[in-house]
Amino acid sequence: MKKWRRYNPLGNEEKDAVNRVLDSGCLSKFIGAWSEDFFGGEEVQAFEKEICQFFNSPHAVVFNSLTSGLVAAVGALGIKPGDEVIVSPWTMCATATAIVIWGGIPVFVDIEKNNFGINPKLLEAKISEKTRGIIVPNIFGHAAMLEEICAIAKRHELFVVEDNAQSPGIKNKGRYLGTWGHIGGFSLNYHKHIHTGEGGFCLCKDEELALKMRLIRNHAEAAVLESPIDSLHNMVGFNFRMGEIEAAIGRAQLKKLPKLLERNQDKAKIILKELSSEPWLGSTDAIEEHAYYVLPFKIIDHRITNKELVRRCKDNGVPGLLDGYVNVHLLPMYQQKIAFDQYPWSISEKTYEYHKGICPVAEELHDSQFFGLLISMYELDESDCIWIANTIKESARAILCER
Ligand SMILES: *Cc1c(COP(=O)(O)O)cnc(C)c1O
């Protein structure tokens, strides 16, 4: 069996950054009192400036994770108990938990089968008088149908948050993902394109929204009376602050993002080319501008299921395989509607449906059709990529021969 080596994107640039912080003697400069240091230390503030420059965004707010960033984003947007927020079922659970934390109720809209993002055609039917916003994940490295989704949101005066954890540095129609919505969130977790260990950041255009996120990041209630924010609404305190070491590493990592994306794209191109004429594989939008956090595939031959194919490929030594993806609506929290006891569902007269069947496309993709490759995780050269594609091909053909 082939041995695969985990790719390490950290080098001398990150070592120098860490040493710079250690030499300064200051590992975090945040304080909760309203002052210059309310906004973080030198590295944190420099990192935020460099993120703004990279993405051409007026504001950037760094956090100790994107989970924290999403919580701050939904809080800053003013979600109240009982408000509905539309979200995709095909994402990491934190995308939806960020709503529940504020007493908001997630309403799941099924995904589009080629780009794995919220299907705009299904959106309007789910908008009610209680709907306040939409959280759109750009999943696997590719844009959801942002133009259509943002147009619908605008018509109904809803906010849009992009969960862009998996697609940093990718553009759609000339515009960076994460800058389409009112707020766009990025993760800096170990598994993502660029990382700081734990970390994340949010981009936004509106100054007041950015300030509210900064308040929620740093014990809001301790400083809100001195800040320009008048309302106490959602100004409850968290500590979502990023340390100086993480920020310094992030600054070095951000410079590497274009190269890291190119690396993924080169590998994906080879694998996609090798698999381009397989009749059992359907098309996805993976051939378009893509960050390839996951290289996604869709099986269209009913004789092959994702679970069986992935088991065989794994047995043959293919690394980084996914044989499905989360269907958030099917997680126990939604099945049993228990978060804080029965809150937030208990305060609504409406009954919310999360049973299997409400998102048939996401469910079928997970159950039988979708598989993916985490190509950025390993050291793979051209011949490795060709070997992986051929092994997938042979594994599928072996299944078909037995049918
Ligand atoms: C990784 C990820 C998150 C969470 O990011 P953390 O920084 O680990 O909190 C949220 N949403 C999506 C889609 C992710 O992939």
C-alpha cells in the first residue's frame, strides 16, 4: 500500500512570524475596556488590514475560529429569538448553529446538484414573514449561485452571510467569494487552505456591522456604553479574540494563498482529465473556478453507490476520500428539536419540519451519489494524481463487472 505524506504549508515565513511575536513579549494585547487595545494587538490589527487589502474589502474582523465569526455575524445582524434564517443542509454544522445560539430558527433549503450550494429556485417558497436572512455556504471551493440568491435576498430585504470557509481567494463573475453578502466568513482551521491552528475572519462592507462584530468578539457588554453603538440588542459578551501568534502566522499564510490555490488546481486538473470520459460520472461545477477544498464527484450510474466505491478505493490505497457529506437537518439537534431544552423551537407557534425528505437532493447525494477527494491534504505529484484517477476508474469498473 502507498504511504501518503501530509502536506505542510508552513515554512520559514511562519517561523519568523512566531519568533517576531515571541521576541515582542506580547502574545495578546486585547482588553475588554473601550480603548485602543479593545481592537487587539499589533499583529491582529495588521492582519485585518492585510485581509482588507487582499480581498478589497472595507472591513475585516479576525476571530479565534470561523464558528465564533459566524456567531458574531448573526448576532451583529440582529437576529432575535423566533426569527427564521434560511440555510443549506450541505455544510458544516456551525453554519446553522450560529443561528440557534441567538434563538433563531434554521430553515433548510435544498441544494443545487451541480454546485452543491443553496438552490435559488427553491428559495422563495421558504421565505416567510419571519425570515430575516440567508446563510449561503460556498461549499468545497466553488461559488453557490450568489447572483440569483443575492437578488432574491434584496427583493425580500434579507441579509446574506456567505460561509466561505472552503473557498478563499476564489472569484465569481470577477468578485471575490465572501464579498457578495453583507458578511463573508473564512476559516483558518488546520484543515483549510491557509491556517493558523485555530482562527477565522469575517469580511463586511458596513462599518456598524463590523463594529458590532468587534463588540461581540470582545465582551460587548463591558464596552457597549462607551462605543458608538446605542442599542444593547445582542450585545452579550464572548471572548472570540485571536492571539498575536495566530495573527502573525495568518499574515504569512495569506501571502501564500494564491500559490496554495494553484497547487490544488493543478492537481485537480490532472485527476479530472483522467476521469473525463467515465460514463458513470456525472458533471459537477468542479471544472469552473474552484479552490478544491474537496474535489467533488457525482455518480450517475445506479449500479455504483458512493459508499461501495469509496470503500474499494480506500482498500486500494486512495487517500483523502469522502463517501458523503453532512446533511445538517438530519443531525440529532434538529431531529429532536432540542438545543436549549426545546428553545428556540418552543417559542414559535409554527411547527418546523426537519425529517428526511425535506432536502431530497442533498440526501440522495449523501446516501448514494456524491464522493469527494481532499486533494490539498497530501503531497501528491503528477504521477500520484494519475494513479489516484486510475484507481478510482478501476474500482468503479470492478463494481460494474460484478453487476
Ligand atoms: C471549517 C468550516 C467551518 C468552521 O470553521 P472553524 O474555523 O473550524 O470554526 C464552518 N463552515 C464550513 C463550511 C467549514 O468548512
